[in-house]
Amino acid sequence: MQPGDIPTASVSDLPADGLVLLDVREQDEWDAGHAPGAVHIPLGELPARTDELAQLPDDKPLHVVCRTGGRSARATAWLNASGWDAVNVAGGMKSWETEGRPVVGEHDGPPEVL
């Protein structure tokens, strides 16, 4: 699959409700700030943790996000090659934050996108 062949959606095109979102950033990035309701599986752990994805709704595409879109593009390509219906989120969590979408953190203090 070539980079231009990866299904991609901008944050502004994502539904406000019912979004199935997979965050493939590292643990420290997740802890600092992530989308509410997202599932966290770091990119390097994805092949070993696909059983967790099987528990997600399969009637909607799995939107994949990272910081700016590079890691999530690789994850999306791999997931689609493995039979999933995955879509890369262009611009990642940086665009998510810029678009004014909610961000929550796993620590005291305001959440931030790393």
C-alpha cells in the first residue's frame, strides 16, 4: 500500500459522537493528553494486541491517531492489510487540539498534546 492509498480523514470531518478512535502514541504522550473515549495501543505493541481491537464496534471504521499523522498512517496501512477497516486521522492529536476537540490527561494539571 502506497502512502497515497491510505484512507485518511481530517479531524473536521470526524463525527462528534460514536467515533471509534485508536491512539497509537507512546504512554507518556497518552498520559499527557488524549481524546476522551479513545483506545490506547502504542504502535509497537499493535500486532500483539489486536485481540483488544476485536472488542471494538465493527460497524464503523477504526480511526487511528498519533501526534501528527505519521505513526497512525503506518498503523492504518498495517491494520487495513490485516483486514480491519481503518482510517488515518490527518494531522493527529495536534489537529484534534487545534480543532477544539476535547483532550483529557492521566495526571494532575491541564492536559496537553505532546
